[in-house]
Amino acid sequence: MHRIDVHHHLIPSSYRDRLAARGIGEAGGRELPAWSPEGSLGVMDRAGVATAILSVSTPGTTFLDDPVEAASLARDLNDETASVVAAHPDRFGFFATLPTPDIEAATAEARRALDDLHADGVVLLANARGTYLGEAGQEPLFGALDERSATVFIHPADLPAPAVTGIPPFAADFLLDTTRAAYLLVSNGIRRRYPNIRFILSHAGGFVPYASHRMAVAIAGASGRSPLDVLDDFSSFYFDTALSASPAALPSLLAFADPGHVLFGSDWPFAPEAAVQYFAAGLDDYTANDADLARRIERDNALALFPRLGTPAPIAPPALPDRVRGAVTRTAMRAVTRLIATT
């Protein structure tokens, strides 16, 4: 067992009860699955996961209208999760829940969770009650996270619009939700102003790797920035492989992300164990002839974010074909920059 799973959820019974009291029995169109620390450990053992970083999935605290009640729930969830980690410090870490969209309360809880509970980072929903990560007015929270060089796990939520009949939100809408948040974090300059925050995008970044050039041209046209700089911001996110380690998605993700920025993720228990094993096997197949790449995705890249779990091996420089591909891409984007400037 050596993998570090950065996308692994917990559903404490107390939280399930709070959701049930509001008539909520699902998340993203999926029925809330059973969860226990023992259940997590069993799946981890069978999937070769040494340590899982726990997080509460959508809806987080956003189902509560009262901001005081939401802040209290976030504290309770973080205290309970910290106790799970304390009981299994080598097997679990956690991303603290923050009561967004209340920025003042979220900032206070981020400070408490990171400074006092020693959380490994925080989880932020891409949108909280329709307010997207990266919108105006969130500077106090980003400032506190940047001061602490925090790792921020961005998880999608239901879109602030009705779901399309026959398309469960987790199947497609979640990917758009993550992409929207990433777009705003780049277009509104958050990535540049707060360089010490390490943002992880769920599910291989949604549509980010595949639509990055299109989005870069849009942002450059509106802001006057170079598309190359915009692409650098997008590629500097971290990306997990949850439900995404497929022969279609992995090549695009690895071609786009900065070296060392792809991390193993399972999405258990919302992804059933069969899906966890399926995508883990997909990663094994893809990296079968590259043990160094496998080690980095499965463990070493995460160790750079969570050094308490060990020391990563040095990251080798990109191979010559990757450097050539990058040079060609930059040449093409410079041409796009000149075109934009003259139109």
C-alpha cells in the first residue's frame, strides 16, 4: 500500500441525520452511501491506499439558511473529522469544511481548523448557494489561506439551476461547476494574487484541460493578458484522478497539467468500490511501462502537498518530447496573441 487518496469522502452519522432532517437523502443525484472509518479502511486496503485525505462532499453546510447554524455545523464536522484522523493518523488526513458563502465565518473557521486542528487543508465547494468561488468579496478568505500556504480542495456542487431530466448532476453538471470556479479563479486574478495557495480541482479539473485554450483566448481577449499567461494559470492547478483515470482522459490531463500536479483520487464512497477499482486499474494500465510516472501520481506528487506523510523522490525534468510539445504550443499561442492584439 502506497497510494495517497486526495479525494475520499466521509459522511458522519450526525451529518447524515442533519441532512435527513431537511429531507436531503442524496448528493449530486446519488443516494447518500453508507460510510464508516472501518469501511474506508477496508476499501483503502483493497485499493492499495496508504492514506486518504477525508472531506465532506456537497452540500457541505449550504443546506442551512441560518449562517450561525452553518458555522456551528462546520465546527462540529471538523472536530469530528479531526478525531477520526487522531485515531488513525497514518491512514487519514482531512480537508476542513468551511461555511461558505459566509466569508467572515469561513475565514474564521479556516484559521481555527488549520492552526488548531492541524487540518491538511480545506475543502471549498465550487459554488455555495449560487455564489461561485473566485467571485468578488472573497479576499479575506484567500488572504488567510495564502498566509498559511494552504491546500484547497475544490469540489463541485449542484449547479445553481434546475437539473436536466435524465442527467444526474454528478454525471455532467459537476464537471461544469468545477470548470466555472477554475475560470473565475483565473480570470479574476486569484491564482496570481495568492500564489501560495495550492488548489486541487476534482475529477481531473472538469473540462479545464480540454477547454483550456478556448478559455485562455476568451480571458485574454477580455483582459488584454497573454493567452500564454492564462494557460500557465490553468495548468498550475492540481488535478485529481477521481473517476477520470481512463485512456481518454489521462493523456489530455498529463499533457496539460504542470509536472507533479496530478494526484490520485478515488471519490469513495460516492464512487462505489467497483468504480474505485476500475479507475485504479485504468491508472495501472496507463502507467504500466512508466514506474516513475505511476509513483508520482499515486504518491510522490501528494507528498509535496502533505509532507507529514513522507518525503517524495526528486521529480525528473520533462522528457524531450514534452518540452518540444510545450515549445510548439507556446509558438502557436504567441500567434494567437498577435492576432488578438490586431483585431
